[in-house]
Amino acid sequence: MGNPPHAPARRPGPIRWFWYALGGRLPGRYREWVLYDLTCRTWPLRHLARLLTQLAPVAAVLIAVVPGPLWVRVMGALGGSIVGLLYSFVFLYEATEHRAAKAGYPHGTLRVVREERRADKLLERAAHDFDRAWRGRT
């Protein structure tokens, strides 16, 4: 079930990525990229980028429209954004599984791919450590 160790060649353009960040479904040709996006080493940071993309326009509108001193509007938007981010990170795994399901992957695929990648890295590290230990004894 593994995935490529590097990013797939076909990735969405900025407009499609924005749609994807807002929760939209990408066409099937980006299916492999979605799996990469949700399982690569930096997947939690990518999730954060998608969340900030969702929050920024709302915060900007609230700051611009709500009456009152600017510092109150900014602090309100910032406080609300922090609470939203914390809440979202509580459901980090569920949110990414839902995105994978939108791309056509069965539930549990992300966990399996992440575990395979982790096992591969641990095996590589163990082999490297073994080689280093035994080369020093000869």
C-alpha cells in the first residue's frame, strides 16, 4: 500500500490547492498527491497551512467589519483563531482520514502508509547502525 518517497509529479495549482485547503475535492488525477500530502514527513505542518488558509480570510473580514478599537478586533480574531487551531489539532487524524476518503482511499490507509514509512526508516537506521558497528570491529 506504500506511497512514493518523493512528491508525485502532478500536484495541484494554486487555485486547486486553495479549493483543497478549504475542504474541496480534487479531481482523480491528484489522488496520488493527496496521499503524499497526508502522509509525508511534514503532514502536520501541511495540515496547519490548510487551517491557516481557512482562517485568514475569516479573520481579515472580522477585523475589517466588526466595530470597535483595532486592537480589540485583532485580539478577538487572534484568540478565536488560536482556539480554532487547537480544536482542529484535536481531530488531526480524523480530518486527514476524511480528506483521504474524499480522494477515494479507504479508511485506515493513512495510518498504514505512515506506519510503513516509519518501519522503513527504522529498518534503514538499524541497518546503518549495524554496518557502522560491525565495520569498526574488522
